[in-house]
Amino acid sequence: MLLLLTLIATGAAAQARGDGRIAGKVVDNDSGQPLADVQVQGTLAGQAQPVVAKSNKKGEFNLNGVGSGEWTLEFTKDGFDPQGGKITVADGKSPDITVKLVKHVDKPDPGVELNAKAQEGMALMQGQKYAEARKIFEDLLAKYPDVHQLNAYIAQSYAGENNIPKAIEYMKTASDKDPDNAEMKLVLADLMMEGGDKAAALEMMKSVDVTKIKNPLPLINGSIALINASKTDEALELLNKVATQFPTQAEVYYYRGRAYVAAKKYPEAKADLDKFVSMAAPDARELPDAKKLLEQLKDAK
């Protein structure tokens, strides 16, 4: 809210001190009342030493003994936003100026509201109250349209209601606005897979930088689709990336073992299935099948 004019004139060469004067008045922007004790500082271009004054009870100030040239002025007072501007003194003269200071108002941190509301929305989704959660995120998005991650939360609420087309729509918006976000791209691919667009979903999954994700399960789901489509080489390529990045994820060894079986690479299949059995939780749903496969592969070479 800079209300100073930049006044241009010609005159003698700049000098730090002279017989010139910069004068004016400082008032409250809202009430128009004069402001006393405003610190006024003027600095001549090319000089380091400023000239300083304070406004009186009438809001008036004078910077005396200034030389000709361009001066940078700064006005500060507790409780008001600082103001600044430039003025040119020529032949020791400059027009009087009026400066309006705006009262400082502490603005609330939007992150506080966003975090609190996001937690409230997530709690509602965990309770399967998807419509109520979505309303919270939609209201936040209307208030903070630049926070594109809110689209992902809205997508999640639609996915909870099994409205996959709407979930894809909002997740695509979120991903398009943050194209380097690998996690978001992976969730979008998983939704596309669920929505039936398997080819596009798999292409997107293969383009994801595995080193930048925290949850490999969508990639494992993608590899299952590839195995079912008899694309074992592509499935193995995907699973190898997952195994390298997530070596403690037991499921990857089961499905890679299945892929090796489909590719008739039995020693590799047995090694992965053995590893899965040793790592899997006792109640893992894939465990009985893994043991059955190992029994069948006992004499395979």
C-alpha cells in the first residue's frame, strides 16, 4: 500500500548534505488523523549514511540539510505496516508529501485451519462418512483454490463410495497440478485400473519413479494384472523394481514367484516363494497358496 509518489526532477549532482529539505505529513490511513513519533529515514542514492527524523504531534516531519538527488524514504511506527518510496530533490527543493500508514493486522496462518480441517475430514472418512468428509474438503478447496492436494482428498472420498469415475476426475486434477508427485500418479493409476482402463493404468505405473513412493501395493496390483494378461516379462520388470526398493515387502516375493512360475523359471520361483513363506505373517492370505506351489515345484527344474 505504497502511497508515496515518485517525483522526478532535474538539478545539481547528488551530494550527501546540502541546504535542501524533504517535508511532509504522516496520517492514519483509516481515520486520517495525524500520527506522531513516526520514524522517517531518508537515504540518498549512492550514500550509506541516512538522515533521520520523527513526526510531531501534527504528524509533520522534516528532513533538513539534504542534498540534491534521488532519496529513498522509509516510514515506520509500532502497530503500523512500514511504508517506503522514492523522491527526487532538485536544487534543494521537493514538494511536501502526505504518507498514509496502515494499521498492522496479524493474519491467521492458513496452514493451521487446513491441517485441523484435513484431520477432521480424514477422521470422517475412516468412519466411512464420505459425504460429510467431502463437504469439508470442498469448502477448503473453495477457500484455498491453490492447495491442489485437496482434490486428492475429494477423490479419496468418492473412491470410498465406489464412485470411481469421480474419484479419477479429482485425482487427475490433483496429479496434473503436481506432475512430479509420484505417489499421486500411482494412486491415479490404481483408480484407473479399478475403473477398467488397465492399459493406460499400467503405462502410468511403469512411468512412476519407484524411489519416490512409500506404498508399493498399487504397483503389486498392476503386476497381478500383467500376470493375468500373460505379460510375465512386464510383470517381472515391475516386480523387480518393487523388490529392489521395498525388500521387506513380503507380497512382492509371492507375486514375483507366481510370475516366475508363469515364465517357467522354476528355480527363481522356488527361491521367491521360499522367501515369502519365511517373511509372511501367519495369517497372510497368500500363504496357503505359496506353500502349495512350493510343494508342486519340489521336483521342478
